[in-house]
Amino acid sequence: MLATSNGSGLWDTVRERLKAEIAANAFDFFIKPLTALNDQNDELVLGAPTAFLRQYVRDHHGAQIVRFAEEATGQSVRVSYVTATGAAPAPSAASADAAQIPAAPADNAVELAIGQPLNPRYTFAHFIAGRPNRFAYEAAMGVAEQIPEARYNPLFLYGGSGLGKTHLMHALGHEVRRRRPDLRVVYLSSERFMNGFLKALREKSTIEFKDMLRAADVLLIDDIQFLAGKEFTQEEFFHALNDLIGAGKQLVLTADRSPRSLDGISERIKSRLAGGLEADLHPTDFELRFSILQARRDQAARPRVRDGVGDDVLRYLAQKIVSNVRDLEGAFNKLALMAEATDEPVTPERTREFLADILRTHDRKITIDEIQKRVAEFYNLRSADMLSPRRARQVARPRQIAMYFAKRLTTRSLPDIGRRFGGRDHTTVIHAVKRIEALRSTDSTLDDELIRLQRMLEE
């Protein structure tokens, strides 16, 4: 038996196997906090600091843990999970309804003086999670549940416009207020932060401004990329980061790119940001867009919308509008008006006519030639390298990336894509797509590059 009397030996072995199998940020967030509480030969009891972590690990990594434990011991092992305190599971954040969310306390001078109200629609209950945004969603819920303990600080949410960063930030704030109404949750945009600081300078009240910032228990700052080039404001921002993190207060920040890619932001700020938990929101895929539209349809107040807009119409919209969730929901809102105003059935054909102006802006077709050209330029290669038989890494990896985008962003078949890449077999395309999907989940630099490339191709 590999395990010691308290199970630590076995858990150390299983944990190392998990570390090699899953993304580094997922390991740090979900696996590292677990402890082995007991081992009775064929039983491993794992303790999690929160009910959220306990449930998530059991649902998403339970099979792996059992398999690795049995491989390590050579016998059947029963794995169970408890919270570290033995408490019952906490209510799910996703079950919180907007009507149950308390407003900021009227006597909370900090929130009223420098903060902005949270959007009542931006809750976990109204956020649709799918493969492209799953980790960010789970991270935001997990951090909300752990507060006032700030284990992952700061939480840094990043991704393109309209993918849900601000929604998750507001949802986290709402959830903290629901769980701990005694805590001060302060939300402000980077513009509000800058304007507040400059106003305090003019009025010679910077000490009061700093004191109000530092009085927050949870500080949410949106779109910090707009602090780029504002050296004086960045100086105050850096000190606020240090003071709040040092005091054990939770910070949640958003930006349109990862900390390392924030141009015009000082290196010491980027280093501080990278020391927390980074969670990115990828561009949406068809399944997520379709799920979002179904949820919006099913949540509609009018029966004519709920009953009159079929899945065939939603599939059509999900295929046509791929830019971001904001554009997708805007198109659906306009479609809902049509459904309410007419007794005629809402069909894909009528949708195409009614939303012609919106769909026209999303109707640009991306070609394989364009993908090859853009990817080659991005990696300082020639377009001909995409077709060549060269297998050198500096050519092969960009070629795989181009195949990956050809599969994701065009309607071409796998054999057709292979032919367009120098007569390659469709199995080569499948391998390329799987390889890039695997790498982007563990390589944050590559993931940033893919996000930038997709934006370039879709713009």
C-alpha cells in the first residue's frame, strides 16, 4: 500500500498524476487546496475547504482520482469528499435569483461614495456557461463562495469584448452580498477609478479617496486596460493593489487580454496581477451560442416569444452571429419584438428578412486562403509554407493553427481542408485540431495568440 496511515502518501502520488494531466491554473485552483483526511486501506477521504470545491472536484475529476488511486495501490479504492469542517453543501451560486439579491446597504458610505451599482441582470443564474467560458465561470463562483477568505487574489478575468467578463464580475459581487451582506462590495470601472483619483487630487482629498478604497472588503475594477499610459494613476492603483491584498481583501479585475499582454501597464503591476488566478473567456462556439439563445427564449416574459421562436430559428442565428454574446442577444431582442408584433410563424426565412441589417454585418465569409495568409503573417512566414512539406516546428505549429481555424471558422469539410493544405489527408487535419485544442488549455501564451488571431480574422 502506497499510502501512509493518514492517506498523505497516496494523495501525494495521485496529486502529482493530476498535476501532469490538467491545466496549471485549474490544478492550483481546484486540486491544490484538497487534503487527505483519512485512508483505511481501500478508502481515501479528501477534504475541501468549501462545498463548491468539493462538488466541483467530485464531478469533474472524481473518475481520474479513483483511477490514479487504484493504479497506485493495485486494488479497488473508494474515494469520498467532505468539506474541511464537515459542513453541509452551501447553496449553489447559480441558484441565486436576481430578486433575492440585496441592494448595497444605504449606510455604506464607501459603496455610495466611490462605487457604481451592480447590474441586477448580471447574476450567475443568468450566465450561460459552456466550454469556452466554463473555467472563468467556475472560478468566479468559487471565489465568491470563499470570501471573506481571499485565497486567489486577485482574480483576473480576461477576454474579448462581449464575452461575459463584466457579467461574471457583477455576478460575483451579487453572490458575495447575498452570502455576506455585512461585507463592503465596491464595483467601479477603470474610468471611474481614474476620475475619482483625479477629482481627489484637485480637491486635495487623496487621503480620503485612498482610505475609501482600502475600506472595501471586495473591490471590483472593470477594464483595467484603459489605465495604459496613465503613469500617475497606475502608481496609485499599484499601491491600492498591494494594500488590499496585504490586508486579505479580495480583488477582482477584468481586461481584454492577459496580464502579460497589457501594453502600457507597468511591469510591477503586471507581475502583481499574474500572481493571482487568471481565468480567460474564449470566443463562443456554436453550442454555447445556441444554449444562450435557448435560455433567452425560455426566459422571455411573453408566451408568443417562448412558443413562437423555434430551435430552427435559434440555430440559424447561432450560425450567423459569431462575434460575441452582446451582438447575439441584441439580434434576439429584435427578433422577440417581431414575434410579439405578428401572428405569423417566426421562420428562418422571415428572420433573415427582418434582421437583414444585422445579419449583413456578420455575413462576411472567412476563407481558407485568408486564414493561411493571416496566420503566416502573424508568425513571419510565407503563405507557401502553409502548403509545404516542411516539418520544422516553426512551420508545423503555425500550419496546425491554420488548420484549426479552417475547421472552426469555415464550413469546409475535413478532406477539403486537407487538400487546401498541400494535399494532406483529413486525419492530419483532425490531429492538428486536437493538438491545438489540447495546447491552448495549458499554454497561456499560445491561447493569447489564438485569441488575437481569431479577432483579426473576424474583424
